[in-house]
Amino acid sequence: MTILKEKLWLWGQDAGSHHAAAGNQLWKLPGINKMEPAAGAAYLGIKNMCRVVMCGTPAPPFDSESEKLRAMHQVV
């Protein structure tokens, strides 16, 4: 039987990318996010990730980024 958690996907972007993108002026976000996508997925127990490039990171080649996501079931 499939459980809901197996159907969830995490939107994964680099830690702090919202602060870098908006210069923290547009969104007025407090602090800086330091959790990387793989750590966030592990914390939430999510095994699928839509890994995105934001503000030019991560940059190709994506070999080192792929290693970090090795525990994921599906990555797009």
C-alpha cells in the first residue's frame, strides 16, 4: 500500500538562495536559511526532490550535487 509520504516531492534549492535573490529586501525574511536540500528532505522524511537552480547555483557539472542526493528515490 502506498503512503502519502511516498507521493510528496520537495522543492530543493540552495540554502539562503531567497536571501541572495532578493537581497532580503523584497521578501523581508529574517535570518538566513542554512539547511541544504538533502538535509531538508531527510528531516521531513521525503524521498523525492525537484532540484532547482536559483541564482546560478548549483552550476554544472552537477556531479557533486548528484552525490548529495544519492539517498533520494527520484530527482528531477
